[in-house]
Amino acid sequence: MIEMLAYDFMQRSLLAAALVGAMCSVIGVFVVLRGLAFVGAGTAHAAFAGVALAYLVGLPPLPLAIGFGLATVWVTGVMEEKGRMKLDVSIGILYTATMALAILFIGLMKGYNAEVYGYLFGSVLSVTPDELGIILALSLLVLGAILAFSKELYFIAFDQEMAEASGVPARRIFYLLLTLVALTVVVSLKTVGAILVFAMVLIPASTAYQLTHSLSHMTAYSVCIGIVCATGGVMLSYLWDLPASPAIVLLATTIFFLSVLLSPKRLRRAGLAAS
């Protein structure tokens, strides 16, 4: 297993996986607590539409992916704020619309473009030094914002109306959360792919939720689980010649079901019921 570290591409892959695993897991805590699971899935497909358009017109994929992702979450936030449509309904409409756009852009391309499909299915083993630098920079930006506004983010995750009544700028913090979700999804596309990226946001945090009642412990557990699953999936893909993205997600899913079976919360409830 040690010999894999002799390869530059494996070093980049493991570092990219660890960064993405940590970032997705941290933002996932707020997504799980706030009930924004569907938002992330819709954002991933919107960002992929941006990637497809970028390759169609010959532009760098990241700026358009960020633009499409941010536009999607901001539009859904505005529609919910104005009371015109519930968040899950508007994101569902944009989810299908942006995926249709992605398919249209791919259909307009002349020939097969493997790089586009790398963003759809994930291609962590092909992360370049420049892409790793971008992942590192955006990871630091997202994690820094979360550290700076952690109290406010936790507050609105539990009760946004109470946060507003307590003087917290809840709407602005909510838009910040949506923005961080979008950036997290976009920066993770190359590693896990648009189809599976939100599993890395949702599963580690959901696993950590099974293990503790403490917010700080939940966040710490989620980060550890995310990093272990991301890097472990890359190692499994190297050792057993597996696609990396499914290996990462399936490893995370296995750990989730084990946590459900061995959850202290579930065992405590079972003990109380028996007594």
C-alpha cells in the first residue's frame, strides 16, 4: 500500500480527496440540521450544466460551474423568501431544467468529450496540480467562512425565525449557507462527480448525527468520517482497480448503516423500551 504514495497522481488524489471530504462533511452538518438535502443535489446538476456549457464554448469550466451553482441557490432562496414557492419545489424545477441544459450542451458538442464526463462521474485520479490548488483555495475559503460564522449558522440551522428575533441577520446568513453549499458542490465535482457529490455532503454528517447529541462532536465526527471515506475510497480504487467515486460513496454508505445499527441513540431508546 505504501508504494502508491510514490506516484505524484496518487499524492494529489489523496490530498484532493481529504480536502473535499473535510469540506463536504463540515457543510453537511448544517445541511442535515437545516433540511437542505435536495438543494445540494440540484446545485450539483446546475453546476454540471455550467461545466458542459464551458466545454461547448471553449471557456474554463470552473467560473461557469460556480455561476450556475450560485444562480440556482440564490434564485431558490429568493423564491422562498418572497413566499412564491417552497424551497424543495423551486429547486426541483431548477434541478430538472439545468440537467436538461447539460444534456443539450453535451448533445451540441462535436464528438465525445471525456473531460465533461469526468465532472459527471468523478475523476479524482486525474486531478492536476492546478486543480488541486483551486480545490485547496476554495476549501480554505469555505472552511474559513464556516469558522467565522459558525454560531450564526448553527442558530439558523435549528430555528431561523428565533435567530431573526434574537437579532441575528438570519436571511443573510441563510444566503451565506446556500452560497457555501454551492461552492462546496462545485469544488467537489472533479473528485466525486455531479451524480455522487452530494452523497459526500449528506452521508458523513448523517452518520455523525447517529453517534452524538453534541453539535461540536457531530461536526468533528463528520469531518473524520468524511476524510476517512474519501481517502479510503481512493485507496480501495487503487488496490482493487475500482472506480474511485463509487468506492468513496459506497464506503461512506457502509459506515452509515453500521452507525445506524450501533447508534448510542438507538441502543439507549431500545434499553428504555425494554425497561
